[in-house]
Amino acid sequence: MKRRGLTAIWLLLAAVIAIGGAGLVTGLANQPGTPGRAELTADGDRAAQPGLAEAATDLNDLAGDVQRLGELGRGALTALVASDFATLDAAVSDGQTLARSIEARSGVIREHLLLLPGTGANEEILWSPETKGRRDLALVALNATGGLEVAWIRLAAGSTTANSLTVLLTDHDKIAGAAAKSGREAKYAAALKQLADAKAKLEAAKSLRDVLANTVDVTTLTQWIDRNAEYDTALGNLYQATLEAKGRITDKLKKAAIAERRAHDLLPANTSGLVIILAEIGRGGLNQAVIGIEQTRAKLQAAVDRLTGPLPGASAAPGESSAPGVEEPSPSVSGPLQPASS
């Protein structure tokens, strides 16, 4: 009887423990911040919604500004290739102001998102996965704007360099042409002085060429400068030999005349080479800047579309990302300009 009594008591205790364990498991399976207990995060979600709605509106406006920045970038490239420097300077100036404004406004929006009610160590409990996913998605989209001003500075620097190069090469052609005219009028001393000025323009162009060589292909530009430099040297040698010959036909004068003719034949036929040079510059750093701006705009617009619609993965299990394809951002760090997700 005693053994039977102890067995019955043991079975009763085991049943009580089993029932209690089942209740504990059930409770743990419905923690705050999961769909199983949505009512536990309702207040936190409700408090965060106005800020998230405002962020969606601000991001939409920001995407429009980034689109405008892209239009200015494409306009700058078009003006650069067309040598329309007034339009180029205006586009660069407007873009610089707009890019700075975009980054500043991005910082304000980010600050508001990081101050949403419930943000902090307890947000996993106070917010549903959908609310947290929307906040994180907005932060990742904002991180894309972190390199816009740098990208525009790169575009502006390339445009300025191309502008300066065009001016230098155009001035060189004018001065070298004036030197040739002086030579035809037998004003050889004046012609030599003018050629020295023309060579100085080419030396300045070489310095800019060396800067561009770090980011773009300068093959055509180098050929243009080298051929003009060779002709300037050959023409100067011809004028110097003419002065020294004093009306006589010397071997030095003959060789100088032959060298001048060969160098002249290698010169570009017209100024279309300048257009090619500028196009190469545009295909380098300038195009990359415009592409980066377009990628940022696409990323912002995608974030707005998802923030204003159902968020995929809102019912994800704990530990899983609430927004597939969205990396968890570092709230206090603005990331660099990154390509938009495919």
C-alpha cells in the first residue's frame, strides 16, 4: 500500500510539472514583439507610426531632390562635351548646393528615426517586427545619401579640370597660330617669343593631364598635347635656323624645314579632338558620379515604395531579418554611397 501510494503521488507530481512546463513553453512562444502576442506591442507600434509615416514622406521628397541632382549631373556632362561652359558652371554650382542640402536633410531624418518612441534596448519588446523592419529600412536608405556630396565634388572637380584644359588648349592654338603668322611675315624673333608662350600653355595642360591620369584614360589627351608640343618645337627650330642662316640655305635650315613639315602633318586636322578628350573625361569620373547619384535615387525610391506598402517578412520569427535584403544598419554611422540592390 505504501509503495502504491508513493507511486500515485509521484505520478501526480509529474503531471503537475508537465502541465506547468507546457504553460511555460506556451508563454515563451508568444513573447512581445512576435505575431503571437500582437497586443503586447500595439501601444509601441501605435506610438512609432506617426514618425515612420513622416519619414516616408521625407524620403519621398528626398528621392525627388536626388532625381533633380541626377538631372543636373547629366546636364553638366552634356554641357561639358558641347563646351557650353556657362551652362556647365551653373549646373555644377546648383548641384553643389543641392547635394549639400540633401545630406543635411538626411541627417535630420536619421536623427528623427533614432528618436522614435520605443527606440533603444527594449525595442524588440516594444515594437513588432514590421515596425522595426520599417525603421531599419529607412535608415539603410538614408545611408545611401552619405556619399552624394563627395560624388558631386568629384563631378565638379572633373568638370573644372576639363574646362581648364579646354581653355589652355584653345589658348595654345591661338598663340601658336599667331606665331606662325609672325613667321610668315619674317618676324622670327616675335614668333619665337609667341611660341614660348604657347609652350607654357601646353606645360600647364600636362599638369592637369597628370592629375586626370589617376582616374581616367588620358591617351587621346596625351597624343593631342605631344603632337602640338612637337610641332611647336619643330617650328621654333625652323625660325631659329632661319635667323642664324641670315638669308642663306644651310643644312641646318633644310633639316629644320623637313622636321617642321613632318610635325605639321601629324597635327590633328581640326578641333574635334578636343571633343573626344572631353568625352573621355566624361566617361571616367564624371559618369561614375552620375551613376552613383542614380543608384542612390533608385534605392531611396525603393525604400519609399516598401515603407508605404506591406513590408515582406513582417511575421518573421525571432532572430530572422524582418525585411529580406535589408542589412541591419549601424544607427550612429552614415554609410558610404553604395550601388542599389538588384
